[in-house]
Amino acid sequence: MWDFALTAFTSILFLVDPPGCIPAYLALTSRYTPAKRKRTALIACITATLVMSGFGIVGTWLFHFLGLSLPAFKIAGGLVLFLVAIDMIRAQRSTQEDPEEMQEGKEASDVAIAPLAVPLLAGPAALSTVTVLVAKASNFGEVMMVHLAVLLTGAVGYITFRLAEPIQRRLGTTGIHVLGRILGLVLAGIAVQFVLDGLTGAGVVAKPAAPVAGH
């Protein structure tokens, strides 16, 4: 169970990528007072947490309703995850926020829910990954682990936003990109594993033989 919990937390956290959201967060809240910036960070992270958890609850039911098999959803989720990982390795976030959405956000009176919470934090890849993880859970405890991972990711996101300015000063844009590339590499491995699990579940790839005791 703890291996599953670690996979859930790392995959969701790396997908949300709070450090990678810092430049967009600072740009969107540049004209805010410190108090409003703090409130915006809190609302954005709570909203993103609720959206991801809510999608984890209804997502599994939704793909069953649409007649989608779990292996198919694992493969699709893994491919989306891999695209996000490639973007992170290339120091891009095209799968998370759109330039037009960013411009609209700068002009909006409140950016907490859109575009900060959705799609900056809770983007399509994060939502689909939460759904895959809930569907992959073998018992109620593992389902709760996924929701706990979402909650912890929201907390990390809030702390990161609250410390956004000193982090930006310490790491700089180059440092944030380097960190994003490292996280992207780990995320790519998780994505490939999702795809392999889906192919195994569909019978396309043979299930690895269990290791023999003593070897």
C-alpha cells in the first residue's frame, strides 16, 4: 500500500508542479496587495484540491458509464502524462496554461479559480491521473491514499505560492527550469509504467513472472 501511496503522491505532485507555477502565479498577482495575494493562493489551492478529489470520485464512474475499460484509460492517462513530462523536460508548460488564458487572467479581477486553480494547478493531465490512480486502487485504503496525496499536493502548492518570491529570487528562472526537468524525467518513468500496466491489463504485453524465492 505504501508503494502505491508514494506513486500516487509523486505523480500528482510532479504533475501539478508548484515550483513551475511560480512565474505564472507572480505574473497573475503582480498588482495584488500581500493580503490579497495570500487569499488568492489559499482559494486557488483549495479549489484545485476539491476539483482533483471530485474528479477522482466521479471520474471512475464516468469512464465506466462511457464503456471505457481500465487498461484503455491507463494507457490514455499514461500518454497524457508522458506529454506533460516532455513539456517539463523541455522547460515548457503548454499542456497546463494557454497564453490567451494567462492574458485574460491578468485582466480579471480575481484569478484564484481561473486560471490559477484550473487549469494551472488542476490541469487535464492531473485530473486524468487522479482518475487512473483511483481506478487502479485495489481497496478503500488505497483510494483514501489517492485523496490524501491530492490534499498534500494542495498544501505543498499553497506553501510554494506563499514562498513564491523568495523561491524565485533564490532559484531564478533557470533554477526552476532545472528542477522542472528533473521532475519531468521522474514523471516520464511513471507515465511509461502506466502505459505498461494498461498494455498488460489488455493482454497485449505478458505479465512479468514473479521472482523465484532465493534468487
